[in-house]
Amino acid sequence: NAGVTQTPKFQVLKTGQSMTLQCAQDMNHEYMSWYRQDPGMGLRLIHYSVGAGITDQGEVPNGYNVSRSTTEDFPLRLLSAAPSQTSVYFCASSNLGGAKNIQYFGAGTRLSVL
Amino acid sequence: AQTVTQSQPEMSVQEAETVTLSCTYDTSESDYYLFWYKQPPSRQMILVIRQEAYKQQNATENRFSVNFQKAAKSFSLKISDSQLGDAAMYFCAYRKNTGTASKLTFGTGTRLQVTL
């Protein structure tokens, strides 16, 4: 069972570089989301999607873009990386709403921006 | 906006003892879910236990149980017979039961140490 797969696990960027963090799930979940985790701040929602072609902003969206062309994939793009984006990034997926809505998380991507 | 507060940055417990991690939250909703997630050094987020706000009975999963006080907006996690493998960061999280979007709001976490 693959669940939620994130790649890469680690990445080092220079300020101004761009990159895409990949997220894929094989559970046919409608809902997918990206969080960032910083020391002492818990996980904060960046962007989320309730289905293919539908995305919306979370709590900290600035500097990040997302798209959802398929149910399975939800990539997160950093167009011009900044040191403030050094963080651990988590992708999560779930069914929509209801009692069975439990979010499953990927293993995370540790990103350093120099 | 909903907020989740974990006032204990770090806790320590001896193996086989019991420890309680605190969580309070603020919401104007009446229908919601509360969660405890465990994050070991591997970074993987693991769901420990879930509570539905409309259920008065406290959730239990083996050695893990919660004390859900809806009026006080309190949701503590009790770990009984603590084991070395319980050492991790623990996050409390809230989700409104909207029927559609599934946004989670997290607390800042409590780091649990388990000593021999």
C-alpha cells in the first residue's frame, strides 16, 4: 500500500531557484493538501484541493502555487525560493467530509533554501 | 477562526507510567472532530486517536484515551503504560465537520520523552 508518496525527501535550493515538490496518492481521495512545519509552529496549511481542477488557498499561501490536473497528483511549486521557505513540507489526502474523513500524510520533504 | 493550543512544549514520563498531554481549542462550531497525531523522529504523521464532538463518550485506542470536555473546549490525551516507542512529538488537531473541505488546524505540539 503506497498511500501518500512525496518526492524528493530532501532538497537544497539557492535563493531564487524554482522547484516542484511532488505528491501522489493512490487511495482515490478527493481532498489533498499541503502543509509546512516549522519549529514551534505546528503544521500550517498552504493550499488545498477538493478535486481535480479545484484549488484554494490555506493559511500561508504566499510564494507557492498548486494545480490539480488529476485526482492522484497535487504538486506544490516554489517559483522563486526564499530562505523563509526553509521548512518541512507535508502532503496529505482524505475523503471529503463525514466521519470517515481521516487525513493520511506523506513522509515529508525537508527543504533548505540558502 | 479556530485555534488549537498545546501549552506543554515538552513532557517526560517513565516507562510503564501514565502521562497526560493537554490541548484546548477555540471554536464557535458545534459539530467538529478532534485528533491526536504522533510524529516520531521519522517525521511520519500517524493518527493516534479521533473524537467526534457530538459523541459524549471519550474515545479509546488501546493504551491511548482522551478526556473530551466540550463545554471547556478541552481535549487531553492520556497514554497509559508508556513505552519507549511512544517518544515523539504529539499534535492536537481540529477539523470542522463541513461535509466538504477537510482543513485541519494544528496545535504547536508537545514533545514527549520516555525514560527508563
